[in-house]
Amino acid sequence: MNSETGVRETPETSPVRSARALFWVPVAVPVLIVAAGAALMGGAVTAIAPPPASVDSLCTSAIEVKLASRGHTGVDVARSLRVTDADGARRVSGSVTSVDPAGRVDYAELRCVVRGDGAALRVVSARVSD
């Protein structure tokens, strides 16, 4: 309070203090926007990109193609396939159901051998036995 005027004075706020308090805003906001954009792009790319080929999926595709070439329709390969190691390759076995050209439901056992050449996998053989 000023003794001469009787008016109470408020302490002046320093412009330097205000500027220092808000210094992080111009830096943080663009960083947050870029990080959110990168996260959205990463999620979109992951959702669009096909999953890497696995031994199971390669064998399933090979059996579906083999049976389709024989005129079978409605090919349904079991969801749980057995995968074992055999002579430097992966052996896949399981069951498959399809409809033969005569319209009968066909139940069979499948067996595939998949070899890896570095990062690439390839089906060496795909067999179906009744």
C-alpha cells in the first residue's frame, strides 16, 4: 500500500517470468503433433501390411492350391497344424476337409515339407493322403 495515495499496489509480474513459464509450449506442441502422426502412420501401415509368411500359412496355401487343381471345393485346412523339425526342414502335418468333384465330403491328412533359404521359406512338397 502506498502511504501517500492510500491505494494498494499489486506486485508487477515480470514479462521474463511469463515468457520463461510458457517457453515449453512452442516446443512441446509440435513434438506432440509429430509423435501422434507417427503413431497413426505406424498403426495404419501395420494394419495394411500382410503378415509375414509362416510355415503353417505356406503349407495351408500349397494344400489349397493342390486340392483346387484336382477340382475340390470348400477346402478347409485345420487351424492347428503340427510342425516338427526334420533334416534341416520343417515338417507340417494335420487334417484337411474338402468337397470332391462328385460332391462328396473328403477327409484327408496333409503333410508338407518347408525349407528355409535365409529369410525366405519355400514349400518343397505338399501331399494329401486319404
